[in-house]
Amino acid sequence: MLKKYDWGTQDGLRAWAQGVTEKPQAELWYGDHPSGDSSVLEALGGPANPSTLNELTHGQAPLLLKLISCARALSIQVHPNEAIAKEGLTSFKTDAGEPVLVDSSGKDEMLLALSQFDLLAGFVDTGTGAQILRDFGGAFDAAADAYQAGDVPEAIRKIMQKSALQMRRLTPLLPAQIAFDLGKEVIVSDDSALVVAALMQRVRLYPGEAIHVPPGTVHAYIGGTGVELMTTSDNVLRIGLTSKPRALEAALSVMRLYPVQEVPPVVSEGVKVFSPQAAPFELRDIAATEPSSFELPGASYQVVLALDGPCEVVTAHGRLVCEVGQAAVVSQVGDLAPRPIVVLTSARAVAASSKQVAN
């Protein structure tokens, strides 16, 4: 399912989306979420001739894999965990009083960079952040006091109280780095969330590097192309830098001051394994320059995506050949001992797997 959000790169996913649209191509989804159920070309087992993944998984796929390409900054946002999502499904509201959550699932995610990828994630230390706010000539001193005291949500609340007129006067005082990070089209806006962005940590991923964004981590993608792996949810609580509905109080209630969590890979037999400690998933980056066979441990749910060339996925039910941009889904949900699968390729593929997380 191709998503053409306005922040996407023009034809940025054409290598995988099988075509040029001359429009922004933001995300390509591989999952069964109601907002983007994937089409099925071939199935081994299950109902005959399914047209969508949901017909096979019945909305129970635990993982959603995406390709993402952003040409400009996305919103400053945060995601709830599962417990909060279940509690807040009806109680969380946008700033306009409308329901904001679209499902009862938490959203935990990881990003693997395919190109240089810039993002904001988490916040600078209290001393640095307070000084940034005091450099606005007194306009944000109350927010600076809150930030210095470690009450980041209250600091953000006070920042977001500034009117558009006030922000137009304050925008020239923004740190130069923000203009460089977010681009001129964002900086000329009157959004007070620009000041929130100035307090956030800047992260640059190079191709092959990954970062984990657990629920509660405030973040904003700035630009680049990558693979996103997440639990199956489309719950987003936006603070600012967006034309979409904001949910400031809901976002502040779920935010946590986690440190930025870059994920170092474990390399085994030519495969990089990215496995965030507290996440219910892991991602394998498979790269081959000649015909090779890779056995992957069994898991209750797996998605194998062909990135740079075709790959063949061998399971207990048979074989599936994936062309570039196509994915094979292997579900062994309910099996006590999920069986290994084998990936045959002479190019690059990624494999997402569910995993158990210790309590």
C-alpha cells in the first residue's frame, strides 16, 4: 500500500513501488492495518485466492513493515504504549476535542537507514535546554525555569501557549541549526513547536545504521529514506509542525524522557541483526553479492522484503519468490516451536521477525 503524504519525496520509493507517479511517495506499507492493508499476489496455505493480507491474518499481524522516504520534516510526535492506547482509545482527544487514537495498539518502532537519514529524538539536557530558551530575550523564561527543573512537559506546554503573532516576532531568534535541520519552508512558519524542536537532540543515521524509538519518545523525522519496523498501529499524537490535528495534552501525558537509543547490530554470517532489548521485534539486514542461502531462526511472524534484487523464501509450506519491492509473510502464530525459514538471494533483503520480550 503506497502512501502519498505531502512530506514524501517525489517518486522516492519508485524502485520498490513499481512505478513513477510524479508525486510525493512517502511510505510503502507491508501489513494488515485497516489504514493500509497489503495486497496478496500468492499464498501458500490458508483460504484460496486471498486478495489482501487481512484475509489471511484477520487483523492479527503483530508487525508492520514500511519503506519510508521523507523530503521534509514530519510532525513532532509521540506514540502510546499498548496499555495507554487501550485506556486512551476513547478518552484521548485532539486539541479540537475529537478522538485521536485510531486503534487500541501501542506503537513501538525502529528505523534502518537506507540513505543518510536525519531526525530529532529526545531532548537535550536541562542546562542546555534552559539556556536555549533564555536566549529568546525573556519570551520563554517561564518555560526555561520548568525545563531547568526537569519538567519538560510543562516547559513544552508553556512554549505552545505563544500565539502566531508572537512567534512571527520570535522566529528570527531561533538557533541557526534549526533552520538548517528543518528547512526554510518550515522556519518561516509561525508554529511555536519550532522552539520545541530547538530543544530536541539531533540524530544522523548513515546507511546501514538503526535507531529504536520506543513508545513515549518524542521525535520528528527530518529527511532520508529507510526501512521502518513497528508494532501494528497507526496511533500518532502530534505536538506541532503539522497541518494535521494536534493532541498536545495527550502527547504530554504519554511522553517519557528516554535517551536516544541507537541500535548496534550483531553480525552473524553476513547478516546484521538489529534487536532492541525491550522491543517485541528484530530486523535482519541481509546482503549478498553472489547466490547465497541464509537460514533465519523461526518466529511466530516474519516479513521478508526484497530490496535490491529478487529473493526466494523457503518455508515448511513451500517457496515464494519476491521481486524487488515485494515481501513474503510467514505466519506461525500459535506454533509452540516455529520452524526456521531460508532466504535465497544474491542481493539485499530485510527480514522482520517478532520476538518475545522478557517482563
